[in-house]
Amino acid sequence: MIAPSVSTTANIRAATPADLPAIERLLAANDLPIAGVRACLDTLVVAESDNEIVGVAGLECCAQDALLRSVAVRSEWRSKGLGRALVSRVISDAEARGMRALYLLTTTAERYFPTFGFQRIERAQVPEAVRATEEFTSACPDTAVAMTRPLART
């Protein structure tokens, strides 16, 4: 018997409303907050393979800045460059929108995000509009590390 073929490539595309349940399942499976995801669906990107969502990343726009949020990749897709491709796409999207800087909170990836130019900062240094997001006010624990990355404005 021949095993069914499974794709080893994923297509990165803008998320659609039909993707929301799969996005929420992926975030929950990765212990990431779901709060606020529906509201920023139009700035999320997904990685899809064989008609399944295998990765997600997005922006939550806050005036001239944005929150990088909801970066998750299914376990069997990790260490294949998919997370890097998703984050790079979202950074490009933020630059194309004319955002000044990206901010994020992380409890597990403090060593990963500096490879994209992010630096650790104190929460008090985060602009008020970003600090007012649900992710900052209630979804992420106070122990989450805040990081920032300036953006090239196009």
C-alpha cells in the first residue's frame, strides 16, 4: 500500500472569515490568546497546505504602530522556515501600511524574535495605543516580555 502524499510546501495568503475557526484552534493548541483575533482578521495571514491552516501570524494596528500577534505554526511544520516566512510577511505588510514600529508580547520566543530585529523593552515604553489592546491589558500575563522593532516606512 502506498502512503498518501502530504504536501511539504505551504501557501501564505490573507486570512478569510472562513479561516477563523481553524485559526482559533491553532492558537489554542499553541497556548496563545484568541481574544481580539476576530477583530483583526483582515490583517492576519495564514499558511495553508492541503486545504488546512498550518500557520498564522498577524497585525493589530494601533494608530501609527502595530502589535505583532498570533504567530503560531502546527508542530509538524516547525523548524521548516514557515514561522520565519509568516513573520517576514507580516513585517512587510506593516511597512506597506506605513506603520512606525511593531511591538509584541511573548512568553516563549524571546530568543526567536531578535533574529527579525526585535529588541526587548519595558512595557512602559510601549505606546499607549498598543498597551490598550486586549493582548496587553488582559490576554497575556504580566510576565510576558515586551519587544519592539522599528519599521522602514514606504
